[in-house]
Amino acid sequence: MRTRAFVLLTALLLVPAAGASAQDTSQETSEPQVGSVDFGGQFSSVDGDEARFSRYRDLRSGALLDAFTYNRQMTDWHFRAAARHIGYRDQQYVAEFRDYDRVRVNFLWDQTPLFFSTEDRDQFGLLSASAYRQVGEGEYRLDDAVQTQLQAICPIPTSCPPALGAQRQAQLAQLITQQSLGLDIRHRRDTAVLDARVRTGLGMDLLLHFQNILKEGTQPWFASFGFSAANEIPGPVDHRTTDLGAALEWANARGSLKVGWDGSWFHNNVSTLIVDNPLRITDFTYASAYSPGDGTSQARIDLWPNSTMQTVSGVGTYKLGPRGRVYGQLGLSSWNQDDDLLPHTINTAIPAIQLPRATADVHALVTSLLAGYTARPLDRLWLNVRYKLYDFDNDTPEFPVHEYVRFDQVIEPFEFGPGAEPFSYTRQYVDADLSYNVMPFTALRVGYSMERDERTFREFETTTDNMFKVAVDTTGLRYVTLRAQYDFAKRTGEGLDEEVFDADNEGQAFPRQFDISDRDRNRFSFIATVTPHDLFSINGQIGIFRDERPDSNFGLIESDGNFYSVGVDVTPMTTVAFGVTYGRDEYMSLQRSRQANPGPQQTDPTRDWTTDLSDEVDNLYFNVDLIKAIPKTDVRWAFDWMSGVNDITYGLAPNQTIFVPPAQLRQLPRASHEIRRSTLDVMYYLGRRFGVGLGWIYDDYEVDDWAWNQETIDGLMLNPPPQAGGTQYLSVTRYLYRPYTGNTAVFRVRYFW
């Protein structure tokens, strides 16, 4: 990888060589510098979760070739190239060439790592490990001897006494731990982008676009075999998305027009995932379908299917008179997916159900439209009106379904009609704004927006969201600029389809999904900047929203938010600048639920309970820039602190019947996290050609979560010890949220030419 990086860097350096070789080699020392490169080393140490410290970056200790830049400016053309962190997993390369009269070309190569967990150890053994082995494309197997030995303890699971269940669980912990090997769980996204604009000489420009995104590696993947069983594997990631586009663009003083085509292809090299069940080597079924994890011997999961999209579009603007302009965009897209369909189950103890067709045969037509008019009919009056349409027409043939396999255990009739109905929707949006200058540099703005969604196969066929807005903007005061805005929105639904609700299981035919239920929203925002002196400014902002769902008996009832920040920026001299910003975000929500079985419980209010959620986040940012304030030296330092807490409180009615002694309700403890980050960069210039720099990156992350805290980590082995009479089991990679403290020191020499 690093060899290829150096080859690419050499190629970038050679691009302008032909133009430079013909020039006079004797150059004066005052000639502008055209490039620079840093070389040196970086040295990291981490105490704790190394993977989280390097989540989206590569801070391994090693040699460093970094911050390469090259600029070549000529009379009729310009070339620029840059590279960062060359040879590492997060390297990036950019290049741009412009021939001012004919062509412009941009290139980007970007690598982004995603590091989930690394092989490590604590007092319980390996932290990131798995007993599963990948034996084929998307196929993860255990040692057959493990499955055989565990199945022999309970050959017929439905008649397995608690004592044997506990024995099997203890044996599972021992065998899986013995079989597990350490591993890193990570993948990487590689992105290549090439854009070009070519002048055709016919008053039109040809625009070309190419983008390729490749993801390869692993990620934590959950594969459960029952309500009491959890299996986690390093699941495969290996897919590619390729986008191509071409367009012709024409423009003059009165308007512009662009027509084009875009295509997108997604290809997944791993179409299915097969995972062994640790407890069984042969298949078994439970008549009730509720298996505690010892039914089928394996699971099969369908992964992301291959798909394509083709779009033709047009964009145009036209000037109407001296003060008006119309603009619009129209796009027509075809979406297609025709992957092979998987059988209902991989459990060989269940008879096969005939599929109505062999492939998905999924396709949809999408129409998108934007039309608008903007004008300034009077010196003080400004108007803007917009209309948007998004129509998703799913014309996939109906998929007849009469039976399905529940939990890979039993065949049951399909209760929701004769087949799967395709989901389609149409979204329309109208927005109008009117702005009037009540005084110089001060405008009063009023507006109205309407969003209307029409759907198939949802509880509400249509929802309409009406919003009214009023705002004041001013830049006319000498020392103050500000903006204040208030919005009120009301969403209502029409065409309630009660057949969507299953009367035996729902009991309450009221929409509870947050995106379609009736909602009243009040929102206020305020932004201000005060500049009492050219060298000093204060900025602040406040945001408040209140959401209520008055007609929702269950689901999300209320959600509130408060957000504010204040900052100070000071530039006492041209060589010194510093600033500090403090912000706080608060979010609260209330949800109501009913825990009930079919029958009288469905309408029993004493089965109700609520969830009150509170999230609070404080953040502080501070930065100092000293540019030549110390002779020949640039110093940049930044510090970022964030602290968040989360509280979940369950509420019950005084006469509740859900939790009764001795099974009293236990509240969850508070969850919190805190992170402190600091970066320091110092560069001392030895002369016109050389500089010496030192850098430091510091991260400190603390977490105390009721599900992921240190106590949980310390007590969670690859498999937990058995509980008396218990049937739960766990086979996990131990990917958890763990605290860390990391330091990276960087030494670099910068060369200019």
C-alpha cells in the first residue's frame, strides 16, 4: 500500500514537469513557493479501547509522509495537488487541473477506516475474539465437535430439564472460550471521484462525473437463534457502489439549461450469511415456534441485494423581466433489483414452501420535480415561491403469500392478506416566503409551508403538515446583527385504515408511529452577533422546540428540546487570535405503552406504563492561533470537551398490574460519557526552505453506561457462567464501549520549494 502511495505521489510531481523544464533554471530567491511536503514520524500510546481511539483515523506509530502540496500557476492553466497521511489507512489525495479556456478536471482519492474492536485482553481473557471461522463466502462455522457435544446433553430440547440446561450452558461457555481466537473487527471505505467540465465550443459545456465507493472488511453482526440466545460474529462487508453521470449545460445572460443522465450500480459480493448454532448439529422444531435457541442448527440471512438506478434530468432557469426569475428541475428515475429469492427457511426439519417466483423482480419509477419563482417587485419587497414533488411509484408485482415460517421453527398462515402489498408514496411540498425591508438593512419575513404525504399500506393514507413562519433579520445596527424566527406547524392525518391493525394483537386503532401521528410543533430560534470593536466579537444562539401529539394514546406523546450556545472571538493583533464557545443541548421525550396479552388485558389501563427520557449534553471549545507572534514560529492549539448524561425513568399507574411483588420495577441507572480532546501544532521555520514541527493529539474518553460500563465489561466473558435453572446463552465477540486515554506525538520536517 505504501509503495503504491509513493508511486502516485511521484506521478503527481511529474505532471507539470514538461512545462517547467523549458524555463530558465536560474531562479531568484524571491520566486513564490509552489509546494511543500512534511516528513517525520508519529508515535502513539493508548490505555484502554485502542479501536475507539482510532475509530475513523489511523494513528499507528511509524514513519510519516504528510501534508504534501503543489501549486503551479501559469497564464492560461493552473495545476494543484495535495496529499495527506500517505500510506496510512486514512490517506487522501486530491488533484485539480484547469485550462481556463477549455477544461477543468478534479480528482479525489479518500480512504476512511472504521475500527470497531481490536484483539486485547483483560482478566477474563480475550476482549475481541470469536469461535466462528469463515469457511466460504458469507459462511461462518463452528467446530462440529462442539455442536455435537452440546446437542448430546439435550437431544430433545422440549424435554430438557433445568439441570441439564444449566450443564449445557456451562459446557458451552467452556467450549466456546477454548475455540475462540482473537481478531480485529474493522472495515475501510475507499472513495474515488473524477469530475470534468469540457467546453465544447458550441456555447455548451460537457460535464462528466465518476465515483466509485468500495467497502471491505468486517463489522459486528448479530445472529440470534431465539429470545434467550445471542450470537455475535465479525460479519462480512464487501460491496461496491459505482456512479456515472454526463450532462450538457448551456447558459447566457437570461438563463441556463442543463440536461443529463446518471446511473448508479450497487454490487454486494456477499449475498447471504450462514451462521452455525452452537447448541445443535441437526435440525429441530418447536411446535409453539418459541425456541430458547436450540431449534435449527444454522441460520441464513439475506444481505443487501444488488440494485441499479438510472436517471434522466433537466435543470433550468430563466430571467423574467428586470427583477424576476423562474427556475426548475425535473428528474425521472428507474430503480431495479432482481436478486434471487431465498427459501423461507434453512431448517431441514420443515417442509419447503413453494415460492411464487424465483427472483425479487422489484422495480419502481421515481418522479422528482422542483419549480420556483423568485422576484423583487419593489425595492423593499422580495418574494420566493417553491413547489416540490417526489413520487415513488412502486410497480413491483404483488408477491402472493399464504404461509410463512415463524422463527425458523413452524409453518403458519399469513394473517395480513393474500400477499405482500408494494409500498408507494407521493410527497408534495409548497413553500412561500415574503420579505419586506421595514428599515434599511432590517427585514421582516413571513412564510407558509405545506408538506403532504400520500402512502399505501400505512395507518394514515395521507398526512398534511402546515407550517407558518415569521422572522426578523437585521444587519443595520452598527455593532449588532441578529435573526429571530418563530415557526408553528400542525400535522394531521386522513384516511385511517383500521384494517392495517390486527384486532387480536393491537387493540387500539390509533397511529403511534412518530412520522405519521398528529403533531403540533412550536419552534423558536435566535442568533445574534455583537461586535463592540473590530478586534472583539460575541456570538450566541438559542433554539427551542416543543412537540405534542394530542391524539396519540400510545407511542411518542411529547418531545421537547432546548439548545443554546455563546462564544467569544478575539483578535488583539494580526498575529494572535483566540476564541471560546460553550453550548448546551437538552432533549426530553415521553412515551406511553401498554404491556398486554390478547383478551381483557388489551383494554386494561392498569397495564399502561411510560418512558420518560432525558438527554443533556454540555460542550466547550477553545482555540488559540499564534502566527509569527513568536519569531519564525506558528502555534495552533485547540481543546474540545463534551459531557453527556442520559436518564430513563419508567412510570406506572398507582394501581398498576404489570409489576407486582416480588418482581418490583427497577429503574435503570444514569448513563454518562465524557470526552476531552486536545491538538497542538508548532512549526518553527529555519529559513525559506525548511521548517521543523512538533504535534500532539490527546483524547480521553470516559463512559459509564448501564449496558456498557466497566462492571459489565469485567463480568462478561466470551460466555457468562450458567445461572441456576437458566437457559440463556451468549456467544459474543465482546465488542463493547470501553474507555480509553490516547496520546499521539508527531515530529515533522517541512520542506518548501
